[in-house]
Amino acid sequence: MRFLSGNEKEDSLNWFEKAIEEAKKSGCKKAKSGALIIKGLSIFGEGHSSPPGYLESQRRCFEDKSKLHLKITDKTCCIHAEDRAVNDVLTKLGINYKQILKGSRIYYIRLDLKDNPIRAGQPYCTSCSKRVLDVGISEWALWHDEGIAVYTAEEYNLISYQFKG
């Protein structure tokens, strides 16, 4: 992991502003989030959290997750913003996505219920970390209290599995 500075930090702040706007589209009632996939100076994909298919019948934001079977490891009801951003890229670009995504960075942000950005903690979502690594996205960007940090996709996945809560 490395913290950004100078022009790279300024560029990332602009991308995070766009990720915040994407997060505001979230249909999730509990964990509003947005993600952008950036390569060079272009947005390749964008996504936000919402129930599968945007269907109200699939909303489970406030259900007691402790009642779910232990095999259900992802306790959220929403499709993650990162997944939607990846799907957006695949829809737009079709085949050979690993080559297309090589060198790209995913920016992830979460909002509180008043649409204010929440600084990121330690990476923990193995569902998203595996998917990002698998499709060939090179880096993650998170906005921590200490600054904007960039992780390689492999590093991010390893750290996610070490999360202790």
C-alpha cells in the first residue's frame, strides 16, 4: 500500500467526487456505496449498491442476519457497487476484458445516510476483493483518515482475508 501525494492525489480526489455521485444513486437503505473503474483518464465502469435486479422484493437491508445459515457468508442483500461497476465494463466492452482492465484502478467510497462520505477502514470484503483480482483490475483506491491509499489487487485480497473486525 502507498499513500498518494501531489497531482496523483488531486486526480484521485476528483475520481472520488465522481464515486460519491455514483454512491448517491444507491438503492440500499443501510450501506450506500459507489465505485468507479478508471484507466488512464477514462471511466471504464461505474456502479452502486442496490437490491438484485433493483427489485424491492429482494431488499433485506434490515433483516436479522444472524438467522441466516452459516454458509451464507455475504450477509448483504444488495449487489455490491464494485460488482455493478465490473458488470458495467463487461457490458460495454464485451470480450477480452482482462486485457482491457489491466492497468485500471477501482475507487470505492461509502456514504452515511445523509450522503456524506465515510472514510474507509481496513479492507474486508472478500467477495469483491476476489472478483476485482479475478477480472484483472490492477489496483484499489480507498480514502482513509490518513489519506488516499492505493493497494495492488493481490495485496487488497490478502488483507481482506486477514480482517479481524
